[in-house]
Amino acid sequence: MRSFWLGLLCLFSVSAWAQPAGITARAWTLIDSASGRELAAHQADLPLAPASLTQLMTAYVLFGDLAKNKIALGEALVVPEVAVQVDGARAFLKPGDQMSIETLIQAMLVHSAADATLTLVIGTDGSEPAFVTRMNREAKRLGMLRTRFMNATGLTEPGHESSARDLALLARALARDFPDRLGYFAQRELNVKGITYYNGNRLLWRDRTVDGLKVGRTVQAGYCMAASARRGEQRRIAVVLGGRTDAQRTQDALRLLNYGFENFDSVPLYRAGQSIKVVDLYRGARASVSLGLAEDLHLLTPRGAGPRVRAEVVTRKPLVAPVRKGQPIGTLRLTLDGDRLGEYPLVALHDVAVAGIFGRGWDSIRLFFGR
């Protein structure tokens, strides 16, 4: 079962923390991957051209097709004429070439090859517009409110835009939904037809904890990057848009990632379905019911504060059967050093039917006398 994470930054909004210094890109954001919490941002909702970061969504849609067995990595696609006529980076494919879907995905993610990208989308959906429709559908489903895709490659086109916050949301969805595909984003080089292409993400060479995701550049978009790093059990994602140089976007992304790891801890508290407390139940076929969370709870705290978080369970009293699995019954209240962090609904983890007549009678007496 796919895990969904909740997040909370203890007491503090992003604005309450000193922003990382020296970031010069036009727009940027930094998030914790597990919780989705934004740790720092500047103009994160500004609609901008995303360049080849567009291909993160192209990959997301294709990974979904792979998961549903609609396509296979070893399946060969024929390179269409239109693919070799496209502008942008290329893998120098020729019309009629047969290339595996895996090689085409690698060429798209390592080299931003537009000819490989078009071969993929036309081969799977028959046309680029049909594939782009699916891209926009997925963007809407993921909550990418300031994104509109006009093509699958990221080439400049009126109305083709996204935002740093939306792209961070997409990068997080890739890590969450397709963890087995993340290796493609960390691939440093690729050989296609005797030519070796190197990944433009310089952080893959500078920091061994960086494992993706992608870079892009057009004249309109400037230098863009979505970077992901995993240190220990924690992952941070940084997106920078509108950088002036390759070196600048690389340095900006690294500064953001370092800031995220140096100032925050991502703490797993409870798994969905984990029993947090067992409470007494009246008039039920069972004398108690287990309470837990419907979703995983992952807490983001200032660095070193995790051990000081305290949890309290608050329930309605008396609790009387019947109880349905998933029924809200109580609240998990979290505090740090006495200050309230937040409250999360607790639900019944199993059904409890009404007891027989004798059990109901006995519990009625207990309730009457307040026992």
C-alpha cells in the first residue's frame, strides 16, 4: 500500500526561519520529501518556462504506463520522421530506427533528448498532443495549480509554464510513486549508437548523496534544475528556475539541499494502521477498540528537537458500540516543550459489533454507575 505522509514544521512557518543565503535564481523552493513540507522558498508560485524539467512529467506518465503493464522497457519503438526534425538536444536518431523504451527514457532523462522524447510519446499515444493531454491530467491530479504543458519536451511555446512549487510537488511524486525508477535520474552517462552523453546535473559528481533529478535550459527559461538528495533516511528536493548560468543553478541547488539537511529533521512517528492506543468500549462484542491513524504521520522538526515531541491521545467518553473500521474516535495531540504542534484524527482500526443482550445489560449498569 502506498504511503501518504503528513507533515508539520514545529511551531514555525517558513518565514520564521532565516532563508538560505546567496540563492540568486529567479524562483526556487526547498521541500522535505517525506512530509512535503516547504522549508524555504522565493517566488515559488511564479509561472515560468520549465525547459526540460517538463520531461519529469513525461517520465511520470510513462512510469505509470510501465506500472500498469501498458508498455515494457524492452519494447522497441520506431523513430518517426517528426522526431528527428525537432529542435533542442538530440540523440541523433534516424527515421525508422528501432529503439527500446528503456534506452529512449534514458536518453530523455540523461541528455534531455527531444528526438527520444517525441519517439516515446508518439509511440505510446499516437501523437504528442494526445500525450500532453495526459500530462495535464496528471498535473491537475497532483495539485500542480500553476502548470500547463503545451508539449512533452519543454521547448519554448506560448502558454507552456510551471512553477518551482509545482515542480517540487512533481519531483516528490516521482520519488513516492516510482521509487524503483529513481536510478534513471542518477545515471551519469549513456551511450547511444556509439556516442556517449553525460548528465548535465553536475551535482551527481559533486555530492555523492545527490541522486537526481534533472536540469534544463532554454533562452526563455534560463538555467533550471530539480535536485534530490538522500542523507540517511531523509530526502530533500530543491528546485531552482531562471538561473543565469549552469554554475549558478548548481550552486543554488546545493546550498538549498545543505540548508535543508543542516536545519531540519524528518521524524517518522506512526505508520498508518499502527495501534497507538487501546481504549475501553461499552456494549460491544469486544471490551476495547484499537485506535490509530488512517495515514502515515511524518513530523518535520527543527534539527535535534524530535526527541522532545510528546503525544497525547484524547477520546470521547464513554465510547459505545457499534464501531466501524475507519470511524473517527479520538485525536492525537502533539506538543513540543509544552507548545501545541497540531492535532490529527484517530480512527478505529477494526469493527466492533454490538454485544448480546446480557453484555449490553451489564455495560448499561456500568455506565449508570459511572464505572
